[in-house]
Amino acid sequence: MKNTINREKKYNSEMLWFNHRKKSVHPEEVVYLKSYENYTRFHLKSGQILLASYTMKTYEQKLSTKGGFTRINRGTLLSCPEIGLHKFM
């Protein structure tokens, strides 16, 4: 009998994963999210834009538990610390 090696990677649940878990981003790197039909665009501090194949509602639920994100309209989820709104919340 062969020894089977558990090749399953352990993923950090704090990170946001993209591209079939090949790329990850920490929520602190996100400036805002924009909905794009059934996809979500992540706009990062670095200026990079990532496209995710889940709706913004999915990410809103995930990020609301981490705090610091608020939905300012139907199509935008904003990082409050990024613009200084954390002082008022």
C-alpha cells in the first residue's frame, strides 16, 4: 500500500482568494469593490484591479464580519479605513 501524502494546501481564511486559489489579497489592500453583472471587481491600493467570479453580495457577507467595509450604493462596497470613515462609525 502506498503512503498517500495530503497535498491539500492550507489557506488563510483572512485572505481573499482569486483565480482558483492561485492569488490572494489581504482585505486591507482593498480600496473598494464594484459589481459587474455576476462578477465583482476589486480595486486595490496598488492600482491593480482583480475580477472575481462571485457576486458582490458574497463578498459583502465575508467582509462585513471583518469590519471596515460599507455598501454605499447598490454597486459599490467601500473600505471605510481607506477614506477615513472609520472615525465616524
